[in-house]
Amino acid sequence: MHAAKFVRLAVVAAAFIHLGTVPAVAQNILGFDDMSCAAWSQSKADPDQRAAYVVWLRGFLSGHNYALPKQQVSTISSGTIENHINRYCTTTPNGSFSDGAMRLSDQFSGRNQPIRK
């Protein structure tokens, strides 16, 4: 009797261990061909490109609000968005500004926990 119970417990434990090792599904970010922080930094010299990036970021944050109505990103200016992404890309030059947008949504939605990829 105890052996059967032990086997069932072992099977359940193995299933939970397996679930913990399943990789997360990659997020499909729809954006520009080059979403790198290098592209963001280079756009400083091209006001039209920078404006397009900021509009994309505002749309990303609006999408966050649509998907998570209980964790709304507060009202935020384009200048604040630009400053945040500038800081993110300065500290993470090999990153992407879409990841910076995720960190921004974490900060301004009150969640303060990273979005998991």
C-alpha cells in the first residue's frame, strides 16, 4: 500500500519537475525590422525615425492597457517614454528597445515585476 502511494507521489513530482523545465513561448513582437538599442540611439539624428519609434512605443503601452485592464499604464508623456528608453538603451546597449518598453510598462503599471518572455 505504501509503495503504491510512493509511486503515485513520485509520478506527480516528476510531472511538476517537467513542467518547470518547459520553455516559455516566445513573444511575437510586431515592430520595426531593427528594434535594437543601437537603432534607437542612431535615431536621435533622425527626428522622423525617432518620432516613429515613440509612436510605436505608445502603441505598445496601449496594447498593454488593452490586454491588462487591471494593470493600466498611467498617463505618460512622449518625453518620459523617450527618456526611459534612452536610459534603458544606455545601460543595455546590446538590448532591444522593445524590451525597454516592457520594463517601462512594468514601472508605470504598478506591477514592478518583469514581463516573462
